[in-house]
Amino acid sequence: MPTRRAARTAPLSSAQESLWFLRAADPEATTYHIPTLLQRPQGIDVGTLRAALTAVTARHEMLRTTFPVRDGGPVQRIGDPDPIDVEVVDVRDRPDAESFVLRDARARSAAAFDLEDASPLRCVVWQGLASGDAVLLCVHHIAIDQWSLAILVEDLATAYDAVEAGTDVRLPEVPLQFADFAAWEREALDTDQARLTESKRIADLRGYPNQLRLGAPPPGDAAQAGPDSERGLLDLKFQESVGELLPRRARELRVTPFLLALAAFQGTVRRWSGQERFLIGTTLTQRSGELDRTVGYFLNTVPLRCRVRASASFAELCVMVRQEFTEGMRCQVTPFDRLVRGLSVSRAGRPLTQLAFSVLPVGPAESVGPWRELPVPPLGKAAFDLTVLVAADRGRPTGVIEFDPAVYPRQTVAALHDDFTTLLAAALADPDVPVSRLPLSPRPGGGSQGTLIGPQMDLVTMVRSRVAATGKEGRR
């Protein structure tokens, strides 16, 4: 386990190093900028905010860490807890102040970070809004994940109240800093056991396709889908029965609700792709109890082997999903990049896994005391061709599908959404039904029971269609 080092420099974690090289290759990319826009109806005193932020960054080293190059590679350099620079924008004279703030927040969030010499945290305040002053906290992903973002917002609200009241700022203790974890991870990966785990996982993944493409969209007018940016979002809307049946079936089948939903998604992908074996990525955190209050980037992508036999019942599929997820958890410390290298997969595009299924990240609460969160549209490109993010709470399940519109237009994603939610509801109603007989959405011309998306066709026609499509792609 990590121990407190109290050093001013440290290596990057493997996940950080991957992000660092991605940014070095494209410094203007905004995919890994994490903006949070908060509003305080009572107004924001800039001096109080600056003092509160300084207290928070004093507690969390990662928020005052830079990433310079030393001896040919990047390192973490922990800076002093100096006062945070807060930019102030007065919007009192703007008739469009509310909409302007949203536009301006997105534009400022897209500004490139100077990770080598500047803090990974930026702060802007807009004063003069009728609904209350707003503050933007924008952090580069190399320094934070969604769990950490919730910590940042909670600690800022606590510190602001204390400074405003003229009392000492008392924040929860942070026994370990991220630099401690990064140094420990590097040492842990340089062991015989870690190398054995890595080689075994690479062997397990061999033979599984490292490219996965879903079927064509259903008939319809693509122009009706509406415009998309570089990253599309579609809310998940489950049928009413799912909220009641999901926790009950999960107990009966001895899986978590998340794994049950993952099994349904695998069944949907099987029908859309026509592939029985494929890989789906999931994002796992590497936090332990002592790291619960530590701000940093603790995520790792773990490719999961999916094998969906058409004759298997949904209950049997859940067992296989549980077994593979357990195996993936054992290998979660193996960095994703090492698997890519070990499998000799091309790094072009999105290597190894193009689809992902993960728990919806924990973000700041909708309100923390008098603060409330305002929506900021996502920046940059989607990390995967398509990601399904599901909430892990016990109420009616919720979630979102994030997608790359250049790969899957919104119309296609909407059709996939319908099929996934329909198949899940049917599987919950009767888990003993074979996966191949679970219904998809009854859309005209596609999505009927047991068929792939698109017009119904026999096996020979389907194969000829795919061969023809492959030939066209090869001639482009």
C-alpha cells in the first residue's frame, strides 16, 4: 500500500503519463478539460473565494502540481500553496448576461493548459447576474477525476463558509497525496507478480477482435437527428418495470445491478455487430480507503472479454459476465497502455476497445449548501466511439450514452438506446429466455426479434452484404 513520502517531486502514474503524451501530441485538444460551473445566489466575494481556494489547494497537492520534463520525461513537481489567481468578469451591463456566462464559460474552459509551468486548476468569476454570481472551476483531467471533483466542490463550499464566518478552515484529513500513490504504483508495477499478471491478461485477450463496429442505422431521415458537436450525449431512459425488477433480479442472479445491465448491453452489441466474441472497456478506480479524500486521477480502462452465445439464457450470460468482471478486477492495476503494447495493437484511433460500459462518474452534488451546479456542454471528442454510463444508485436507473457523432450519428445511437433498454426490460422479466430470443425495439424495417439492425435478411444475404461493404471500404 502507498505510504506518505512528503516529496516535492514524483513520477507520473501510468494513467497520468498516458494523458500527458496525448496532450503533448495535441496541446489544443479539449477532451480532457473538466469544467464545473457553480452559482451562489447570495453572491461571491472574490477575496473570500481566493482564500477558500488557497486553503483547498494547500490541502490537495495535486491542484498545485505542474508536469515539467526532466531527464527526457515528465515528472510531477508539487508547488507551494500560493494564492490562486481568480479572474473576475462583470456582466451587470449585459442584457444577455445569463446566456453570455454559459457561452463564456465554455469558451474559457476550452483554453489550453500550460501543464509544464502553471496550475492545472483555473478559476473565473462572473459578477452581476440576477440569479447570483457564478464561478467556473476548470481542471485538467491529469489532475482530477469525477470523484475528486466532488471532493473539490465540497471542500471549497466548506472553506468558503469558514472564511466568510471568520473561523478556521477545517477540512477532512488527507492521509495520502496522489504523488504517494503514483510512486507506489510505479514500484508495484516493477515486480515479478505484476509482470506475471500483465502477461496472463495479455494471453487472455489474444484471439479477441480489437476492432468492433456496430451495424447500420435503421431506415429514416438522418437530417431529423439534429446537430451534434464533437461529443454527443443522449440520456438513458429505462422502462418503468426496470426500476422495480433490476435490484430484485440482481439479488436472485447474484450479480450487481451494474453487471446485470452490462450483460444486457453485451446482448445488444451481439445482435448489432453479429460478433459472438468482442471486447468492451470499463473504467475502474484504483482508490483504497486511505485515498478516499485524495484528489487525483485514479482511473484505468480495463478491457473485458465478452462472449455471448445465442443459445445461452440471459441468466447464464450474467454468470459469465460476473466471472469476467471479477477477473478484470484482479488485473485492474495493469495499465491499459501496457495491454495495447503487449497485444501489438495499432495506437491509431481508439486502440483495443471502441465501446465502453461504466458507472456514471460521481460528480459534485446538484447543490452544496447555497451553491448549485450549472450545466456546461462537454468539450472535445468522445473518449470512445460509444460509452454507456449507468448510475449506480438504488432508485430507478439513469444514465447517459456518450458517443462520437463522426462514427455513430445520433439517429443510430437513439436506435441502439431503444434496443438496449427494450432487451434489458425483457431480460429482467424472464432471465431464463435465450439471449437470441430477447426482443429488440419493434421499429419498422429493423430491430425485430432475433435480427440485426436493418432489413431482415437470411444468413447468406447478410454475409454477401458485409463482403460487399468491406470491399467498398477497401477501395476508399
